[in-house]
Amino acid sequence: MDLTQSSSENIEHMVSYIKEKLRVANVGAIKPTHFDENLYEDLKDIYEMVKRKDNFSISEIQAIAEELGNLRKK
């Protein structure tokens, strides 16, 4: 998958991966359609950071969720 290009498919892939890796309990709260393609690079940065780490503390998960919330469409 070529994540260098902004697309709805790439956003869906990254959001799904983040939710799975962080074991998000309320999966309906984070949907790919919530994210604006104009903020693609910011979402990709979060995705790459999540991909690099094996474990997350509760505070890290909260911080990531907050950042994802900041990227949501207004």
C-alpha cells in the first residue's frame, strides 16, 4: 500500500490499524470518514508512531485519541 498519496482508502487503512493496535473499545467513535484529507500528513504521522511502538501506556493512548480528535472534520 502506497501511503505517500492522500486517499480515502489510505485513511481507512491507517485509522483501522490505529484502532486495532490501540485496542479501541468504542470503535464507532473513530471512523475514517471523520478525517479530512487536508490533514492527511498529520494522520500519517500518528499512524507511523503507532506502528513503531509495541506497547502503549494509558496516558499515551489518551494522548493519541486526543490528537485524533483534533484531526476530525469540523
